[in-house]
Amino acid sequence: MIKQFKNSVLHSIYLFCGLCSVGFSFSDTTNLNNEAVRANKSLDFFVIGDWGKGDNNQRNVANAMAIEATQKPIDFIVSVGDNFYPHGVRSINDKRWKNTFENMYADTSLRRDWYTAIGNHDYEGSISAQLRYHKKNPRWKTTQRYFSLTKAIPQSKDSVLFVFIDTNPFDKGMNKLHGGLWRQNKKKQLLWLEKVLDKSSAKWKIVIGHHPLFTTGFRRGKTTDIQVPFQPIFEKYKVDVYFSGHDHDLQHQKPDGHTHYFVSGAGSEFRGVTSDSDMTKFAKGDYGFMRAKLTSDTIEVFVINAKNNQLYNVKISKK
């Protein structure tokens, strides 16, 4: 009861404050000011997708993120795309930057670096603006359509590779809506992806993209365009985890093979899901986000909804 009251008070405070207010690789240069974060024995980050609506649903999820991050500090935030609805942003001065990003995730606990994939709704605006926004706000780290970075795992000699891909050119439906996408060199991106995965000596390999490879949500049976090019690469190079969105729900799918597939696309909207598949470990239509806790030997993923309820967690081990 005390914990629920505390969360309720924090939620109200955050809500009030919120209302007031091409391929590339680089190393981690994050300057973390929070001593609790520095002292962590794990690398902790949030995964959120399909969030940029600027409505109360998004605000509720943002408040839940703030409560979670205040209680258990995080190192950075990953977005799996659809950062701005419904038509992306027009420029780095677009009001959506303030309304759906800066003011929405204004709490001190969320003032961490954001690494973002690109979603289909982002393509309805200026992708260039999203790739240049770091010049105006340095916590927005994305400067290329697809890129990679390596981060050290605390209290170990191991590291984790994060690879952000642009899945949109591979979606034939997207090509019909956005004629310029077909001009992008998909083969070049796939070759780049293989090269990055092959050369990495990181113990853990995590890939982030907008479109899911596997889902029992709204787009069930409609992901072949993404499965065909990417799944063989993930298996060949032993990608441990793939985070995506696009389906507005929360899922953990584990088909045959090495890779675990998570969908975190419920940052501001959700749809129904089914779970009548052998590969489905968890599937829920609800507003929410995911928290990942990574050590040298394990990565643990927690699914948390807008009411700060933990819906699911799973621990993946590697020796």
C-alpha cells in the first residue's frame, strides 16, 4: 500500500511537471552525471517505440518511465522508431520536438542519451531533420539512418554491440507509399550489417529496427519482407536480441534459432495480440515500455506498463 501510494504521488508530480514544461559506428562517450548509474553492476536501458503522438497516453508511459528510472537509474534510452506522428518532423525547429520529445521526457531521470531507429511515420517527414537534431539537442544521438555503437559492460572486460538498422526500404508496402525508398541501396545496408557483426568482438550482439521479424500482433503473417533478408544474418552472426516496434503492443517471440525477438511498440498506442503460437513467450496489448538489464553473463528484459506494473520478465544467459 505504501509503495502504491508513493508511486501515485510520484506519478502526479511527473504529470504536473510534464504539463509545465548512412552506416556509421562510434564508441560510447556518454558522460553520466548520476553517481548511482556509475555504480551500477549492469548496463541498464529502456526500449520504447511508436511514441510520438504528444497525447495523454504517451504522457502516461513517459511518467511510468520516469518513476521506474528514478527508483532504478538507467544509462540510456533506445527508441525503435515512429518517433513522431503522424507525419514525422519538418525541420529541427518543428514544434513536435518540444511537444512530443523534450517536454514529454523532461524528468531528470530520463535526461539520458537517446539512440533511435527510424520508423515508417518518420519517413513521412524529414529524415534529415532527425539526423541533424543532435546539433540542437546533444542527447539525441542518431546521425545516420543505420549505425552501430559498442558499450562496455560494467565491472567486466566484456562489451555489447548495438546495431541500429533501417528496415523501411525492405517493406514493399512502404515503397508504395514513399516512392523514394526503392532508390535506397538495400544490398549496401545488408553488406554493412554483416561487416559490423562479423568484425565485432563484443560478447553480446543486439540489433534494433522498426519492423518486427516475428509477431502475433496486428501484422501477424505480414513480416516476410523483413524476415527474408535479416533472419539469416542474425542467425549467422549469433545476434542475441532484436528489438523492434511497428506493431503497437509488447511481445517476446522466440522462434527456432539463436535470436530472441522483442516488440516494444506501445509508447502511445496499443492494439490486440494473440499468443497461440509456439514461439510466443509473451504478448500483451497494453501501453508500456521495456527495461533491459545487461551484465557479462545475462540480459534480463522487463515489460512494464503505463501503471508501473511489471507484466513479464525473462533472463537470457550466456557464458
